Amino acid sequence: MAESSEGEEEGKLTGGNQQLMVDDDLREMGKKAAWSVSSCKPGNGVASLRDDNLDTYWQSDGAQPHLVNIQFQKKVKLQLVVLYVDFKLDESYTPSKISIRAGDGFHNLKEIKAVELAKPTGWMYISLSGSDPRETFVNTFMLQIAVLSNHLNGRDTHVRQIKVYGPRPNPIPHQPFQFTSTEFITYSTLR
């Protein structure tokens, strides 16, 4: 089961960054996952979400909600979801309401974040941390991003990129400090 805050949180995000900026203490976890989508138009599938090209996009083809499933082989800590959406280019295809769910698999997904996007253009950052300051990440096997509705009551959706980030692991287990140089790591333990 995913470990997160007990209640759902809802926020409204506007604007967006043209440049992707993420803290150095986070790493992109998407390459460790199996990605799938609920539906897609030919040529606009799941690969378009991960190709690092803002000119390509995943386009759904079916009834809402439109789903992106991100499954990991082992439990991972996730802290941030970043989506690139563009209202100026995609108009009614742009997501307006997104739900992020986490769990062990399809059978026990639980909503951990609900977000409304107001005419977004650029990278939209969705933190997975809970309301408690000690809950900085979600520990899960699966993350599902559900597009519940689009702008202008659009039916299908366009998402240009999705990236998921987790905390960078400490190079030395059970070590409270995170040394960056080889010399400090060498002398970090007593024998």
C-alpha cells in the first residue's frame, strides 16, 4: 500500500515553467518503470511521453478518465511529478483536472493528489508530499495519473511529457550525512 497523507488534497496550478528545473537531490525515476496508457491515437502513444521532445505528445482516444500507469518492479520513493502541457497549442485537449493515485497495483490505488490546471503552458510541478512535513515522499509500486477533465470540455487529451522524481539515495546506507567527495566517504566510518 502507498504511504502518504490520509486525506486528499486539491490545489489549483496556473502558469508553468518553460525550463525544467529540479533540485539536485532528486533523480528521475521514470526509466525504472513500465509505462502504459488507457488509450492512444496511432503514432501518439506512451513513447511520446518519454521522448524528451516537447513537439510530440500522447493523445488519448476514448472515454474519460484518461490514464497513464507507471509501474515499478520494486517499491520506490516518489516525491514529484512534472508534466509538460501547453494550452496555447492544444486548447481543448489540455487537461484541466488531474488525479494522482498510488498503490501496490491496479487493485488498491488510492488518490493522493487532485490538481486543477488553469490554462497551463509549460512544466507543471505536482509535489507528492503530504500535509505532514515528515511525509516528503510516497513509497509505492505504482503511480497512476488520471486526466479527469479537459479545458473547454474537450474529450481527448494531450500531454507532451511526464517525468517522475524520487529522492537521490544516500551513497552510504545508515549514514546520516551525505558526503560528496571520495576523501570524506573514505574517512566516514570508524573501525
